[in-house]
Amino acid sequence: MATSAGKPPAEACYMLIHPSLDVETPNLQILKRNLERGTDDIKVEALQQIISGTVQGENYDQLLMHVIRFVMPTRNKALKKLLLFYWEVCPKYAADGTLKQETILICNALRNDLQHPNEYIRGATLRFLCKLREAEIIEPLIGPTRECLEHRHAYVRKNAVIAVAAIHRCLPHLIPDAPELMSSFLAAEADMTCRRNALAMLTASAPVAAVHWLKENAQLVASFDELLQLAVIDLIRRCARDFAAEKTLFVRCIFELLGAPASAVKYEAATSLVGLTTNPAAVKAAAACYISLAAKESDNNVKIIVLERLDQLRTRHEGILDDLVMDLLRVLSTPDLGVRRKALAIVMKLASRRNVNDVIAMLRKELSKTVTSAGDQQQDKSSDYRLLLIQTIHTCAGEFPEVAADVVDLFLDSISEFGASSATDAIIFVREVAEKFPGLRQNIIKHLVSSFLDFKTGKVIRGALWILGEYAESGAEIRDVWTKLREAIGELPLLAAEQRELESAKESGEAGDKPYEPTVAVPASRRVLPDGTYATESALTASASASTALKLDTKPPLRAVLLHSDFFTGTVLASTLAKLVLRFARLEGEPSEQLNSLRAEAVLIMAGVIRVGQSTF
């Protein structure tokens, strides 16, 4: 902070901390006594109160000499650290704008700490110098600060570099040769953290020297530490525009850093590379790096960020990244559904007629994996993922009609293994394909007929019935569909056949040696009514014999659904039968024995559905 002659610098603005209501604000006399006679712990507490009060605007000028006399000579590390905080906030200027005489003592104490044998005290003092803006205090400390650049301990050297950089940035006249000093330090230093700090200083204050150093060490960039590699990337990013002649050097270094083991380096290198050049090879290399990070990184947030970057890169460079779509599908190995959704969204944008078959084949493998997963929780995740895959395949087939046939075959072959929601979405997709692509209807009808007995849920059966009734057009197709429907319905008439089966089961049970199973009474329970009185509640349960129970699981699927009182499916079945009979009549032209047989069976099935609904069976 620069100062004008005769005027004190503007005071810094600090955050106000509301004092605790249960703590009494100490007065000057108590603070003086604690500083003079207290133990180290008491002095720590007193100095904390002084710092807090000074930040909030309290006038503690009278305590400056007490701190210098009784706290500054201490060897306690905690007090030393608090003392540096106090030097930062304490008023150093008099009313006339000149430095107080006491600051000479502060300067001498800081000089002693910069020459202290303990490297922690040296390092903490060097970091404190970065916050000072008073040239009169810093000037006598320049010599010890430069000497710290040659200290045996790397902790001291790296903080000395930071201090030199801060002093040169705010008060460059105190260290005019700082760039040359850092260049010499960088050439002789072996510690990577110290070199990183020195390179960051050169990048900010002397970019010419920083670029010259990079030229000399370009072959060693791949062997640098992660922090130094990040500093090299920052140097390239800042100097790329002003040093256009060195673009080849910068691109070569960035390409080497794409293979760095650290994920942060790879990410920054890929981001910087696409900013340096729009060459397709460079764009592909950056995209491949993003994909590698998304596939290998364990943090899901990082995966999302990297995929977002990849999507932005795809937007700016249309058509260049299409060849990487199969590599991007490796990201689907992550268990997080959000990452998978983002990856599949990018895959759909990268899909083209050249790679759509490979994409569908990969999605088919992923779909088969969701069917074989075990466990309730895993099954729930697989169901969501399966639904996402089905939606993606649906979109892909809509954009590329040439793969619609393969997709339909995939869904029809696997629909019996899907859950209820996924199977419903799959049959809806098959219905849309049958509507949009008339050439595929014959194949769809054939697959539905062969797979119809594997459909277990009412929604899937209703969807299949609608497709069969709507698109079975030839006489052969209608006969095949009718045969399969009869097989799925089972013995006719529905109600009479079920009653005969039940009576037969009862007779076989009575003929056996099984004892009679009486009605079982459940113990009564007492309940409190709304008016506060007590009531006794009891129930009777009839224990049915297992042999007389209806075993719907062993029945044909369509028959089981109808007997489960799913009469919506019954109405769809009646509509399908009517469509098939009317279309067959139009194809036949004249009444025939086969047509009359179909009509009779259709009426018999419809009547059976109605009777099942009306009965108490």
C-alpha cells in the first residue's frame, strides 16, 4: 500500500466480530498486568483479546510497549505466531503520519526472527513479510530475506521466495534485481516446491525470463513434480498471446503433460491445449484426455465437470470427436446414474451413421448386464439404468432408422426379462417403431407372436395385443396371431373350465388322507373408540387347503391376468379379436367355415370374460 509524504496510509478494513455477551471486556490495566506478570497461557489469552479488540476498533496504543517488552522476548511458539498477527493489525503510524519510534524495535525483532535457528520461526516470519506494506520496516529486512534463499531447509527457502515475490510486487524499488535473483535461484534449486514458487514469481513479474527457463528445460517437463507442472501450464496460458513465436514450444510441452500421472495436471493441460490451437489432432487428444479422466476418476463431481467440458468441446468442434464415441462409452462403468445420464447424452450427440451400429452393440451389452444384477438395492439401480438405456436406444433408433430393426429385435428378445416399468417402455417403443416404419411390421408381428407367452404383466400384454390387432394384415399373420392368443387364453369357456378345475381339486383333496382344516379364530383385541369407550375386535380366518387354491402362476399368462380381475386387459383383448375377425372377413370376401369358426371363438372368449367379471369366482 503506497503512502504519500506526511500522510499515514489508509487503514485496512477488517471484519467486525461481535463480542460474546458472557465475556467481560478487559480494561487496559488488566491487560497490562496480564502481559507483565502472567504465564505464557495468560499472555496468549491477553494477546488474543488485544488483537480482537484492535480489529474491532478499540484503542490499545498504550499496550504497544508492553507487548514489545514482555511478549516479544518469549520463546513460546504460540506467542510468536500471535505476535505476528499483532504486528499486522497494530497501529504503526503516529498522528502526523510518521512511523512510531517503537517500530524500530519491531523491525529489530523481525530481523532476529529471520536469522533464528528454528526453521519454523523463520518461515512464519517470511510469510508475515508478505503482508507488510511499510517500506521503512521492510527495507532493513531485505538482507536477511535474501540470505534465507540459501537456507539449508526447503521450508525456509520456499517461504523466502514468496516473500521476495510479495515485496517486489508491492515495493519493487526495494528489490530491483528480484527477477535475476529468482532466475539464478531456479537454476540452482532442486526442491520442486521452491522451484514452483520461483517460476510463479517469474511468470508474474518477468515473463521473458520464465519463457527462457522453459526453453532450457522443455525436455524435463514430463519429469517435474505436479505443482511445478501446474506452474508450467499457468506460464504457458499467460504467455501464449504475447509470445506467439513460441507456440510450437508451448504445444509440445502441453502434449507431454497430457500423459502426466496427476489428474489435475491432465485436466489443466487438456483445457490449455484447446485454447492454444484448433488443430483436429490436438482437439482429439484433449477430448481423449477428458474421457480418460471421466472413466478413471473416482469422484462423481469431477466426472460431471469433465463431461461438461467435453460437451463444450464437442459443441465448438462439430464432427471431430465422433471417432471417440466408443471410448466415451467406457464411462458407463461408473455406478452413478447422473454420470451415466450425462455420458449417454453426449454419446447420442456424437453418434453418426458410421458408428451407430457399434453404439447400439455396446448399449445392448450394457442392457444385458442390468438383467443379471442381483440384490434389492442393486436391482433398483439396475432398473433405473435399464430405463435410461431403453430411452437412449429409443432416441438412437428414431434418429437412425437403419438400426430400428436391430433395436426392435433386441427389445423383443429381452422384454420378458425386464421389470414392469422397463418392459412397458420397451413395448411402447416397439409400438412407435411399428407405426413409423411399415416395413418392419411383419418382423415385429413375428417376434411378438413367438414371445407372447413370455409376457407377464397386464400393461405389456395390452401393448402387444394392440400391436397384433392393429398391424396383423395378411391371412397367415391373422391365423398365427389367433393360434397364439388361444394358447395364451387356455381352455374355453373360461368360467366353466375354472369351476371344473376347482371342483376336481376339491374332490382329490377329500379323497386323500389330509385332515380337515377348521376355521381359526384370531385372538380378540381391545380398541379405544372416538368417544373414549372400549370395544372388542375379533376376526375369523378360514384356512384354505393348498390343493384347492387357484394356482394362477401355472396358467397361461393372458388367462392368469384375466382371472386376476384385470378387465382393462379384457377390453383390449375383445377389441383385438374384433379387429382380427373383421380384417379376416375383408380378406376372405365371402363367408367361410374358417371365418365362422373365428367369429364363434371370439364371441365365446368375450362372453367368458364377461362371465368371469360377473361371477363371484
